[in-house]
Amino acid sequence: MSEFIGFLQELFEKWGQVTARRMFGGHGLYHEGLMFAIVVDNWLYLKTDDINRPEFEAQGLAPFTYPMKGKTVALSYWSAPDAIFDEPTEAVRWARSAWEAAARGLAAKAARPRRRSPGMSFPKNGPVSTR
């Protein structure tokens, strides 16, 4: 792992243990098993959603983007503000906000109705009731 990953783990240690896993040419940062940040080319991006994104926008920060099939794709991970690298309390505040966004996303995904498997079929008149 890069020195930057070690630096970030140390930066967030007052918040709790942060682990890193290699992924897609970068790393995912996890707290309590939930990915809250990505690191690509030694740049930290934090998870956003509709609730915490305005704070990133107010700071003039931008989302992580990459090219795909001639288009630019933006992820819901935005650049971390420089202030977090100088102020550990700010680092914890921003990391917690990103982790909470990831938790809200996970909860929303779990609450969605599951789609039927492609191989599953019902009779033409619908599912059979046992009542």
C-alpha cells in the first residue's frame, strides 16, 4: 500500500479503524465494513449523497470522474477538502459525513423491492394465492 494510504489511516485513527482494499487501480477505504472513500492517484474522494453533497459543492469541490465509451462518468465520491489534512477534527467530521452517506445508500438499497430472477415465471393469470 502507498504511504498516502497509511497517512490517511493515521489521519482517521481518532474516528476508529480504517482499512483499505485495492480496487480498480486505486483503493477503497472502509470503516466498520462500509466503504466511505476511494483513493485514486493519491487523491482522496469521499462518499456523497443528496444530504452531504451541498457542503462539497459549497467548498468548490468536484466529483471523481472517468471516461467510459466516449462519455465522462461521475461517481458519488467527491474530492476531500484540503482542510482535513491539517486538522484532525475536520478529517473525522468529513469522514463521518461520508460514512453516513454510505450507510444511507446501503439502507435505501436494502429497502428497495427485490426484482424477480429472470428465470422465475408466474402463470398468465399471476401468482397463485394460497388463501
